[in-house]
Amino acid sequence: MPRHSKRYLEIRQRVDRTKFYSIDEAIELVKKNATAKFDETVELHLATNIDPRRPEQQLRGTVVLPHGTGRTVRVLVFAKGEKAEEAKKAGADIVGGDELVEKILNEGFTDFDVAIATPDMMKSVGRLGKILGPRGLMPSPKSGTVTEDVASAVKEFKMGRIEVRSDKTGSIHLPIGKCSFDSQKLRENLISAYKQIVSMRPAGIKGQFLRKAVLTSTMGVGVKLNMSELEAAKI
């Protein structure tokens, strides 16, 4: 069994593993347990009834948080001509066409958090699947990262739009802010993210879509959330 640090064991003692906490209780506990020397990210983890073996049940989309994630997002845009200029004016950190594709292919460059592409660039960008795919950076129409409106996409990702997808177990993981955020902002981000994911329910799932919700911080311990309260909560 893995050996945990004294700090982790102390934090774990504060969390009742058998209890389903209210939204406010969970946020306060997560913030209290965030004792690392950096501003920890608050994370929402959702267990679902997605069957990862069925492609039509895979979830992939984007969530817009009312108060952002609290982190600086480096946005790369594959575009040419007028669209490239629009991306630069919107605040994109890296903009380029075929030469940028070659840079990633030849140098393995992946120093960015989000990649956006215009549809006409996807023939070239498609060559990057083996590099960007495993890192979750491949542009996709489902996630809103293949679009003609690059300016809006850049601004939204900079402000707090994040890509979400189900993993190999069918679970969903996403940041909802920083521990330094005040509790009300974390509450609004949490409820908003949850509601948006509920609306993304893939076709073909029988019964309950979301089975369990856990809130934690980067170095913290998971706190189980009361699902009934989440379902009924309003921002």
C-alpha cells in the first residue's frame, strides 16, 4: 500500500468518509484542508454510468465557469490570413498556420493549454493526432475548438471556458476554481459546472447519469457531495 505523508493523514481524519456533505460544508472543508504552500486548485470529480466501451456514450464538450478557473490559460490557434489576425487581436498566445503544425511535428512543442483551429486548417492539424490527442489538446468540433469564430473562442477560453471529457472509466474531472476564491464564487462555479454537465448527458445511458460527486483540492482529500442538493441547487 502507498505510504501517505503525515499532513495527508491529518487531513483525512477531518473528513468523514461515510458522510455526504452539503455544498457549503464541502467547500469550507476543502478550503480548510488546503494547506499546501501554493494556491491549490479546487476539483470536481464525477462518477457516471457511461460505458467507456461505447463510443456514442463518450462525453466531450465545454463548460463555462461564471468566475473562471483562476489560472492563466495559454491559447494556441491554427489559422491563416484574416482569421489569424482576429485570433491575435482576441488575445491568443500563439498563432500560426502550416509552419506551426511543422513545429509541433518536428519539435514536439506542446507549451499551451488549449488549441483552436479554423476548419480549413484541420487537414494539416489532423497530422498532429498522435501528439495532441493523448494530451487532450486536439481541436474538435464537439469541444468548440474547431470554429470559424476564433475570436470568440479565444476570449471564452481565456475567461474560463474549459474542455471536459469522460476518461477511460467513464468518470469526469474538472477544475472549478482556486482555494483562494471566496466560498460564494466556488459555490456558483460548482453548481454551474454540474448543471452544464447534466445537460450533456450522452444518448443511450440507462438510468441515472451521474452517480457520485466528489470535491477536493490538488493536495487534499475527497469530500463526497450530497447529490440531491446539487440537483436542486440554483446559482
